[in-house]
Amino acid sequence: MSDKSFSVIGSYKTKNNVERAASFIFAFFAFFAVLSVFSITFYMIISGTPAIFHVGLKDIIFGTVWKPTAAQPSFGILYAILTSIVGTFFAILIGVPIGVLTAVFLAETAPKQLACIVRPAVELLAGIPSVVYGLLGILILNPLIYKMEVAIYKGSPTHQFTGGSNLISAVLVLAIMILPTVINISESALNAVPKHYKQASLALGATHIQTIFKVIIPAAKSGIVTAIVLGVGRAIGEAMAISLVAGNGANAPFPFNSVRFLTTAVVNEMSYATGTHKDVLFTIGLVLFVFIMVINLVLSRVMKGGKNDAVR
């Protein structure tokens, strides 16, 4: 039996073949990712446009009456669009400051023992199913909101009481649901800031709090904006929890109105929809898809603008 030397590195030819194979594999998966995006886009356009030509874009986007099964059906989704925009905006308005400040607490000011308690709790929030958030909203949040509603509209002959299933409940549930995403990604962004930034700021006489808000957070802005983008995506795309706490009424997005989001319209009606009704639900999905694309593009431009300002 002859002894043969074995090299882990191998010959130049072997290494060249490995490099080519790896490059091909990486290119394949990159192409697959891009193909997935284009396939989804193509499918949404093909499925969502027939209703636009059949019903009319104006009647769908700007219509305020949703009666898809009536003798004279109406497919207006303006209130659902406004509810999704308003609900997501206020959820972000509540959730992002809480999430970012919690991330600052965990990354910069929390004692290690306390951080070891808070961090797993945040991770546990991320693992809770959406339906559980909805059930907790029904059992805990809705009764509290209903008491507030009764106190405000007591004796009103025109207000339609919702039992707590209204826009406020939906916004609060969404704000809680986006917290894990915002906290985890923001904390990672803050921890990625080079330590010498903080050391230089402190050496120049800045306090710890000044350093956090004037140096560390601006340096981590790109990661924080990414957290906000993902939070917006979670808020806009949420359906199950919202369908349980929002009331599912096609009304204007006022605080104590029972409302319907775009996602809940699809979830609640897709199982029995047929014909034009089903086509309009696909159009709603197309509208959601466009929303996400626009938000991503806008925030990407904001991030690029911030980087250009930093370079200057």
C-alpha cells in the first residue's frame, strides 16, 4: 500500500474548479431570489388587474361602499386603504419610539442582570403567534377600550358602539406586535457602532446621554431605518390579530369606529368569494403590494440621503 500525500488546499486546478462552482451556486441563488420577486410581481399584476378593467379603478380605489354580495354590488375599498394607512402610521408612531428607546436601554444603559431578563422577554414576544395577540386583545384590551368608549359617548343617539373592537384596539395591538422587530434590529445596529465613536465623544466632554443621542443613534440610523421598514411591513401585512380586534366594519378610520384593514378584507372573504368579488380581493392584494414597494423605495431614498449628508 503506497503512501500518498493529501493536501487540504489542493492543486491550482482543484481550487479553480471550486471557485467556479461556488460562483455558480451564489449566482444561481441570487438569480432565484430575483426571479421570486419578479414572479410574485407578475402574478399579482395578472391576478389583480382584471377587476380594475371590469369594475373600474376609480370605483375600486375611491369608492366608499363595500357590498360585494348585494344585488347591485359595490367594491369600494377607500376606507380600507385609509384604515391601513392611518392604523399603520399610528402603530409606527407608538411602537418605534418605544422600540428604539428599549434598544438603547439594552445596548447602552441596562445593567447586565436586567438586560438578561428584558432581552429574552423581547425575544419571547417575537415568537408569540398572531392569533394569540388577537385573543389577548379581545379578552383584555377590548373591554378597556369599550369602557372608554361608553364614558365618551354616553347618551349619544348617533354613535354605534363597537364593544371595544375598533381602530384604537387595532393600533395598540399592531404597536405591540412590531416591538420585537424594532427592538432586536435597532439593538444590533447600536451594538455595531464602532466603540471609538463613543470613546471620542466622551473624551471631548459629552455626557453619556448626549453621546447616545448625538453620536450613537445617528451612526446607527441605517439599521434603525431598516427596523422601521420591517416594522411597517409587519404592521401592513398583519391580518389575523387585526381581524379579531378591529371589528371588521367598512367604515371611515375614526378612533372608535369598527374598521376593516386591507388584509382583513382578504382573509375574511377569500374563502367564499367568487367571480368579480374574488378578482377584487386580488386587486386588494395588488394594492398592498404597491404600498410595500412604495414604502421601501421612499425609505431607501431617505437612507441614501442620510448617507450622502454624512459623507458631506
